[in-house]
Amino acid sequence: MLSLHLNESPYRVPAHILSRVLRPEDLALNRYPPRGAPRLRGLYAAYAGVRPEQVAAFNGGDEAINMTVLALRPSVRRVVVMPPTFPEYSRAAALAGLEVVRVPLEVEGNAFRADTQALLREASRDPSLVFACLPNNPTGNRVLSEEDLGRLLTVRPRPWVVVDEAYWEFAGGTVVHLLERHPNLIILRTMSKAFCLAGLRVGFALASPEVVERLDETRQPFNIGALAELVGSAVLTDPSYVKDVVVRTVEGRRRLSEGLAALPGVTPLPSLTNFVLCRVPHPAAEVEAAMRDEGVRVRHYPREPALARHIRITVGTVRDIDRCLEALRRCLDVRA
């Protein structure tokens, strides 16, 4: 089965990097890892262009989301999300006992955009925590401009704003430069995508030192395992391969988008990520099931009415892309 539904990278970390660290004498797995993964945090700070005291390390992006909600729960009453978006935001809020307020994205032409006025209005009510995935999963585009993000950060009363930058390397843009001016801003990152380390589970939060202290009080003391810190630190000492991964992924994204656009009734949406959301001429659940029968897993969203005829496809290798396009062509021909 070809897996194109989880936004994983089809590429692996270069063997020469891993061979330097995966030696038995370096794997003291009988010992607890350093609390807070200080070396990993310091190296990621250098990569992100911030200070080490502005970085908190987590066991993947999902833990970063959950621990951020828990750390901020005493100062907020509600969590504002913009569906369709990453469902973990709502789930984390619900688990924390917070009200979830949904401000649905609007459709503008061939892309989804934030309803900025509604977002500002909801963010300025009871003390709020706002999640903005930039670029957004699953729509693939940057649903909120930096200008509107600035308005969100300064609305009164000031909300907490969490910007999830899981896909920022593929988009070629970040809002890290806003951290110093806005202490209510938190940026989430991951090593699962461009770093090709989904199986390692390493994520980060970038924030003011005061917020990082709150996050450190919330997370488990040994949340980053010894192997994760060892491998994560190793790749951060030589992250040049990430640029090659991004170049190959962007080229694959172009190939996938052009191939989808050539299929009858299929419309790929603009993407800045490692996946493409596309509109299909039949109910998405039917297309997803037919693709599974063809040996290809894609993602559909049965709980999102706005995506009733959309599927999301991860950018794979050239071979993966061609196999996916051929499978989708057969599925559509059968239903024509």
C-alpha cells in the first residue's frame, strides 16, 4: 500500500549523518536523557534564529500543541480555530476543558482564506487562545496574511496566538521575526516534515523566555528520549540535506499539481506544503475508498462539510506521484 495520507517525507536522513551517532557506545539507553534536552534546544535555536531560552522541546508537534494549551489554560477561557484545519487544536482544547470556537475559512476563488473580521471579533471576546496553521493543513495555503496576523496579535484584549509552522520550510516564509515584538505569540515547529524524522517525534515551541518557562513546567521531565535527542542533535549539526529535501518536494508538488489539473473534473488548490488538496468530481469518501482499492492511501475529511469533494495527497517521489495519478485516473474513469 502506497501511503500518501500522512504528509510524511518519502526521503530519509542521509546515512552518513546517522552513522556518526548510531553507535552502540553512544547509546546509553540505561540512563535517563538530560532534562529538557538542552543540546537539542540550543541547536534548534541556532537553526531557527532565536535564543536557546526561547525554545521548548517536545515529543512531536502533537505534544507541543497539547502542552501549550495546558500551560495557557489558567489565562484563557476559549480556543479559537479556523476549520478546515488540523483537528488536534480542537481536541487539545476539549481535553483541557476549554470552549472551542470555530471561525470557518472562506472560499475565495480557488483557495481558502480566513474570515479576518470574524476572527478578530472572536479573539477579542473572553480571554482567548487562537490557533493559526500557516501554511494551513489541509488547505495547503497561507490562510492569514502577516498584516492580518499583526492585527490579531494586537487586538484588545490581547489573545494568545499560536502559529503552527509545521510546513514553513516548504513555504519559504516564517513569522519568527515577530516574536520579539509580541510576547503573546507562540510558534510551533516540527522535525517530522522537512527533516524527514516523523518516526522520531521531535517538535518545538518558540516563544518568549517567560512563556517557555511555563511550557517547561507543564511538560514531563524526560519527554525527549535519549535516541531522539541524539539523532535530532546530529541532524541539526548538519542540516544542509533539508534544502535538498525541500527542492525535491517543491518540484514533486509542481508535478503532482500539474498531473491533477490534467485529470477531468479535478482541481488542485494552490499549495505551499508537502501535500496538495484537490477538488474531485465525486464524493471524497467514494474516491478515497476507490484509491485504497488501487493500493494508494489518500486523505479525505468526512467531518468537514466544506471538503466533501476534496482529497489531500502527500507529495511522494516521482514514482509515487505517477502511480497515484494513474490510480486516480482509473478511479475517475470507472465513475465517469
